[in-house]
Amino acid sequence: MILLFNLTKKDKTLFNIEFDNEISGLTARYADDNQTSSEEYISDEINIDNTPFLGDNYPNPFNRNTVIPYSIPANTEAVIKIYSSTGAILKTIRLEQNKTSIEINTIDWSNGIYFYSLTVEGVEIAWKKMALIK
């Protein structure tokens, strides 16, 4: 286990969040009135084993700008492609290793549904949908 977060009060641990490679999730352990509880959370929002991840854009729906979270393994080439509802590629963005999101400006786009995908080393990993409302 690798400790990510530890909250203490007067040298007493109140809350720990621990990283666990075996379950690919988080284990939260907390103490209250000398009782200890443990809960496990599995989340696709946490890139634990360095696999590619494409998050939901926010806000969604959006007006002008939206943010798309992502995570890619080190030393890989990856792009996010934005598609119109008809399947036309509107934008291809090469992703940077040291970033965790990109911001898309859609000031010249029309209202509607758009799609985006994550491609890593030439393989499409995931698709998502977003709505533009002006």
C-alpha cells in the first residue's frame, strides 16, 4: 500500500486514503470514537495501472468551452478526435504526457451532439458524447 492522504487530529489518524494495486481502486480507512471502518471504492476516474483513460467532458451540456479529462501511459502517442453528429472529424488534438485534460473552444460550432474518441498508438480506446447548447 502507498498512502495518498492522511488526516490526523492530535496524533490520532482520522482518515486515510490508500492506493492498492491489487484491486485497482481506493481503500478508505477511517477512525471515529476508537472504531475503525474500511470501505473500498473502485473507480474508472483513477488511472491506477497506467492504462489509457478518457473521461466525461465537463460541463456537459456546455455553451462555448468544455474540458475533456484523459490519462495516457508514458511514452505513448495519443490523440483525441472530435466528430460531428454526421461522423466528420472536426478536430484532432495530439495529447501531452504531462497533462490530464484539454479544453475545447467551440465558438464557431453549431448547437448539437458531438462525439470524441481517444486513440492510443493507433488503437481507438473509447468514445464519448457531448452536447453543445448556445
